[in-house]
Amino acid sequence: MTTRLKLLAVGLLLVTSACLSAGTQAITDADTVSKIEAGKSTRADVTALLGYPLTASYGKQGKETWHYTCITAYPKPGEFVPVVKAFAPNLQETTRELSVTFNQDGTVKNLAWGQPPKKPGPAG
């Protein structure tokens, strides 16, 4: 096998195995998330581990919930063939959502893994 052919093969392998991620990738690391303890960890601890949340919501009795999301898209092998891409431009996606709720004193009350929102079905 020539050097040029080897480089082409390695390049194709890298391109087809690539993935795209958006959001807070730290929530995909179980070791990082396991360091957050209910009743013990504070907002500062969570920020140090996960960063600032994408969104936050506020509930009754001073409860604050931070929402983290990570979306990873994996291209299908056919995505790299122009004719196929024109007819099937979809990527396979994995969505992880983590909500961290805090007590009024600023300690973590609980962690909750969410489900990705359902795509709306056809009207009718």
C-alpha cells in the first residue's frame, strides 16, 4: 500500500468516525456527576464541576433548578456520499439532560435525569 493510499484511508476513517457535541459535555462523565452530593454540594461546587447551566427555573419555597443539556450527533456513513446526503441528511443524536435542584440554603436538594423532549407527531 502506498503512503498516499494509507493517508487517504486514515483520513476517511477519521472523517467517518467524527461526532459533534453541543452543550455541557461534563454531564456525560459519570465520575464528575457522582461528585455532586445532595445535602452537601453547593452552587459553587456544581459550577466548578459542570459550569454554569444553559437555563434555570425557580419554584416554590426558594427552590432553584439548573438545567444542563448535552447533545451529541453521530454522522451515518452515507452522510459522506453526496447523492445519499441529498436524500437522507439526518444525523443520529443522543441527548442527555440533567437538572440540579437547590434548597433555599444553596445546597443541592436532588439531581434528576430528564428525557429528551418528544418530537411532535403529524397533525390529524
